[in-house]
Amino acid sequence: MAKTFCGGIHPHDYKEISKDKATTTAPIPEVLYVPVAQHIGAPAKPVVKKGDVVKRGQLLAEPGGFVSASVHAPVSGTVKAIEPHPHIFGTPVINIVIDNDGKDEWAEGLNVERDIEAMDAAALKKAISDAGLVGMGGATFPTHVKLSPPPGKTIDTVILNGVECEPYLTSDYRLMLESPESILRGLQIFVKITGAKQAFIGIEANKPDAAAIMEKKAKELNINARVELLPVKYPQGAEKQLIKAILDREVPSGGLPMDVNALVQNVGTAHAAYEAARFNKPLTERIVSFTGDGVNTPGNYLCRIGTRISFLLEKFGMASDTNKLILGGPMMGLAQFTAEIPIIKGTSGVLLLRNAPKWEEGPCIRCGKCVQGCPAGIVPSTLSILGEQRRFDAMEENNVFDCIECGVCTYQCPAKRRIVQYIKLGKAEVTAIRKAREAKAAAAQNK
Amino acid sequence: MADTKFLISTSPHIKSEETTARIMWTVVIALLPAAVAAVVVFGQDALWLMVTCILASVLTEAIIQKLRGVPVTIADGSAVVTGLLLAFVLAPTVPLYVAATGAIVAIGVAKHAFGGLGCNIWNPALIGRAFIVAAWAAYGVMPAWPIVQNSSMTEAPFVSITGELVKQKAWDEKSAAEKEKVPAVPTFKATTRATPLNMAQGKGDINEAKKKYPEVAKKNINEAVDLYLADLAKAGQPKEKSQLQGGLSVAIEAYRNADAPIMNNYYDFIVGKMPGCIGETSKLVLLLGGLLLIMYGYVNWRMPLGYIGTVVLLTWALPSYTMNGAPGWFQGNPFFHMVTGGLFLGAFFMATDMVTSPMTNKGIWIFAIGAGLIVALVRLYGGYPEGVCYSILLMNTVAPLIDRYTKPKTFGTVQKKTA
């Protein structure tokens, strides 16, 4: 029996647009905008000032806390400004603006070969932390934090996520075809750091060529990693669903993969980890799929972090009736109102859609499609109604926090209800209510 | 490029082609074969009934939405579905003003008084029918269903609940030639007689008579009834013939004696040549429409399977006064119960109404089996010959409760949390 999880759907994947386009290097603009918040957690703190001359890979901002990541210069040049600019999260964020000098010189000590065999777990982890690695599948959780389970928690299994279940996106697929060795070496690094006993690479069955290459390469390099061909079903690549499918372990509600002794890393992160450890290369570039019917020359491009999307779209061409710009995939990606935003570490794709409709919302007809499709096992229809009525206390009782916001419910809803939107609202409101409740309890205790 | 502004929305940014209107109109299409069959079997009365119910439903919806100041959504097809289903559960003899009133109650009371589409507790069409049955008992009570025109059964003698035995006799006394000249009973527009389910419910006084005088009853049930009545008079509890309970089994026996093959003519039941409501009789076309909806994923197959399956199982297993007279375990005729009455219509098109049925597979099993249980109990032991309408309405009532207790297991929890 094929390994899988409960629920899920099969949207058309549209991968044909860019899947056969080999990765090419994207042009680099004259000015780059490097945000200090490219990850989940505290924003990084700038360590350069206006007018400073920087080299590629030089530290621009250091982690602002434990759950944070450093940010490095993607090119050599001069710091032009440190000021807020539009950001993918919606509100402006401090950007370190760099004037590109066009020389693309690496900072001293970077981009040199190192012997990773000689490095121990701590040294490898430091290399990853120093390189500013974050989850490159889109969640952007700082990688070194994931690799540092608190005392008492152990990791026995590392899973590389090559599922790429979001429609349209092909950057992970291209990476698996083009750089299987560095992905597998990255996996080895993760195994070494965590002391895991087994390793898997999860790939959706619609990418048999990628799976075959990974399997062949693993055998060649004598790396003990099993390739799992998983059923084509969205959201197969969601962390908890992937663990369930491969290991049949269920991450407890509100818990983390380490609670079931598992670590999941995106194949792109593994690749970046190898680059960081082996060549001492901080994360300054990544593969981005430019896709959708709105882009004239779709493909997979190796882009420098900090390159504005508007600059790239001028090169790649955009259809005039394009009305939606999405960072990430269509199911979970973030819609942007402007293209004046930079590529960041978690930008797996730039999706441009022509004539995207505005859906009119209707009343819930209780068809139950969302309930049957929900991989989290909650009742999205009820949550959407409660959200509409602003009954946030009831949303809390109905497990609103177990929602992974995969969008399966909203994709299927015949009434076109904005279920994910109501749930996001509910999560924010319930968080505020909880905080108020705790503050009240604390105040009562002080009295 | 730089000044292009894009649309902002929360994810997901693609959605399926599915819409509420598409679901509703597909249901209408799935009901069309049964609508055609209704016209073929019952004539143009059925057509006018359907037109009236649909028009009344759609108009009521439009007027109420105007009055409520909400967008008029008659184009989504949900009122059309309600109207058509209501017509399907009415007899062709129901006057059009009665049908229209039923439609107004269905949409106005059952649907919009509760908040409109998606908010109603009960299936609107069935509420419309229940209202008609309560308000105009003459059209609603089952024994007055019309005979099927142009079917082999019109040749069978005419029966109704009161005074019919006399007519029965008069009919029996006619010669074959006379019978051919006079089509059924000429004084009525449509001839009426018991539906198969009425007839199957043989019990009460008639059965007593049969038990008491089995030999006589075998030859002529009327004589046995006369003897039984004489006994009652002797015992100081005289009864008129019209007061007899289970008078309909007399009709059954009459058919038997006349060699009318009604109870065994399953072919007629399946194609719809039988008395009943206009949309419920032809099982083949209902099955066709139902399978279409299952194929499209608009009907969860568990509902018809669980519902019909339960009825079949229970009507076979439970002891009752069966058509053969003798009560006993595992002697029922499940096929008869499966193909008669509104079971198919109810199982494929009424119980499966998304708004009023549970949302999880487990919940649907509970709903289906519960409804099947009610149907079997009503048919075998209840006062009504048919229980489909009320079985669904009763289960509609508990559907929210079922949903509450069949919540899916939240990912990452050990035990299901019931709120």
C-alpha cells in the first residue's frame, strides 16, 4: 500500500510550464535590497552602516535572537542605505540597500574548499548557522535551530523534502536533477549533526526521473538514504504529513517534528548546507521558478538574494493583463501588491497569473468536502462560519491552531468561502485573547 | 512594471471549478430522467405539477430575498431543486394551488425562516410535503393515491379506503366485455387505489378475520370478514365495514382472488408503472440519476447504500404481518420494500441533501442507518404505510448532533475530542 496521510486533493500541477527548463543564472541588478527579516523569528540586526564597502558573503546583519538568522551581502559593493522598503509580509521592513560594483568579489576566507570529513557536528552546525541558512521550501525557519533539539529530545530520522507538492513550482525538481550530489552530501551533514540512524528522501510520484537520479547517486556515493516515492497528493510536502507518510509517526497537536524524533529539511536547504560547510559559502543565491501564464519566458533561475522581482520581470517579460503576483506556490504563497520586492531566502517561486478571478463568497452548504479533504483533521466549514461571526472563543475550542493553512478546504469549497482567511484571522484573535487572559491571570496573582 | 499593482488576497490563489450553482444544476439534470418518466407514466398532470412547484419555489425565493434585502440568488438552482423534489413527492391528483402552497412553505418557512441556503435544518421539499399532508389530508394520506394510467394495472379492480368494497363488488360483477368498455371508474378524473405499500400492511381486523376463518378466507375474504363482523356483533361490539382496520388487506385479497399480479409484478415497480408520487415510481431512472451524482462526487455513496441496505435488511429480518399473512423472523420480502414507495428518491436525492445531512463519512453512515431503521419500523409496525419522508426529516433534526459527535480525529491527537 502506498504511504500517505488522510485527506488531501489533486489540483492540476501546471509544472509543465517550467519543469523542463534547465536552471540558468539570472541577471544581477545594479542595486540590491536585502531585508533583515527573511526568516521566522526575530529580525537580524545590521552590523554595517551606510557607506560601508562590502564584499560578497560578508555579514550584513547578525541574528537578533536564538530563533533568527544572519544575512549576508549577495554581491560586492557599497551600502547605499539602510531603510524600510516594501516586503513580502505586507508591512515595510528594514532593507540593507547595496550598490553593486559589478566585480562580484567574495569576502576573504569565503568560497574556499574545506575538508568536511574533518569537521565535527558542532563545527558543521556552526558553518550552517554562520551561513544564515533557513528552510528554503518557503517556511524559512532558521536551520540551525531545527538542528538543535533541546535536551531530552533526540532525532533518529532525517527526511529530505523533495516533494514539491505545490502546483507550478519546479525549483526543487530542477535542483534534484542538476545537483543530486550536493543534496546528498547535505543530507550526510544533517545526519552527522543529529546522529540520526536513518535517512529518507521523499519525492512525489510525478517526478520519477528525479527519484531515479537521487537513488542512483546515493548508491554511487554509498550514502545510506532511501528514496520514498510518495503518492501525488497535495499537501504531501507539508512537514507533518510527510513524516506521517514516510514514518507513520504523528507529530502531536501543537508539537514539532522533533517530538517524534524526526527532522525534515528541504532539498534546497540540504544543498545550501553542503555549500556552506564544504565551500564556506553563505546563502546569497537560490533557484527561483518564474512561472504562470503571466510570465513570457518561464523558467528556473539562479537569483541573487535581494534582486527585486520588478527588475527580473523586465528581463523575463510579463503579460499586460497579469493581475496577480504570488511568491511561492498558488496554494500557500503570498500575493503581493507590488513587484518592488526582493527575492529572499525562502522565495521558491514567483507565480504570475493573468486575469485571476475575484471569487464571490456564498453561504456554506455543508457539502463536507473541506472536512473530508482536511489533512489536519479539523472542520474548516465550522471554523469559517465561526470566523465570519467573530466567535473566536468557539474557534479555539474547534482546534483552530491545528490548521496548517494548506488551502485544501478553500480550493475545494463550492461556495468559494475564504476559509483560510477566516482561520488566519481566528488564530491572530485567539492569540490576542490568550495573551489578555494570561496577563489577567498574572495580574490576579500579583494582587 | 514598477508601478503595476496586483490583486491581494489570502491563499490559496487557485480554486476548483466547483460552484454551488454547478452542484444544484447537476442535481436538476440528474432528476430530469425521473421527470420525463413522471410525465410518461402519469401524463400531463405531472408536468403541470412540476412547473407549478418550480415556479412557486423560485418566485418565493426571489420575493423573500428582495424583502430581506439580500442578493437574489435564484440562478444558483437551489430553489429549482426544491421545487422539483417537492413535485416528485406529490401525487398527480394534488391540485396545483395545494402544490404551490407547499412550495411556498418549503422555501419560505423551511428555508428562509432559518436564514436561507445552507442554514435550514430540514430538507425544504420534505417540509413542503409534510405540510401538505397535514393541511390537506385528503391529498396527503396515502390510500388516495391514483392509479397508474395506461398500465396493465388499470385493468385491476378499483379500491379505496371507504365504501370501496361495494364498488369492488360491482366491478367484479361486470362482464369482461363491460370492463373493457368502462375504463376503471368513470366518475373520477383519475382512479385511485392503494399503493403497494398500503396493501402490504395487512393487519388489524382483517387479519383477525383471516386467522379465525382461514378456510373461508382462502376462498373469499369478504365472506370471512362478514363472519368476523357477525362474531363482533354477537360479542356486543358491532362494527361497520368501513370502520374495519386493515381494510386494505381486503383489497389485497381481492386482487389475489382476481388473479391480479400486482404484488409480484416487480417489472412494473422498477420502471414505474405503479401508483405513487410522480417522481418516486421509476426506480431505474432514479438509480441512473443517483449514479450520475455519485460519479460527480455530489452524492456520498454511503448514504443510499446505508439507507436502502438497512431497509432491505430489516424488512427481511424483522417479524411482521407480511403479505403472506404470517408473522415471522427472516421471512420478509426485502425486494418489495426496496422498490416500492419513495425509498430510492429519498435515498439518492433527499437524504443526500448536503445542507441537512452530516459532513463526515461516519456521520453519513449513522444518518443512513438511522433513517433506514425508521423507514423499516414505520412500514412494518407504524400507522403510516410509508416512512421515507419522516425518516429523513427526523434524521435531519439530529444531523447537527451527529456532526458534533463524529468530528474527525484532529491530526496529532490520540483521542477524538468531542466538544
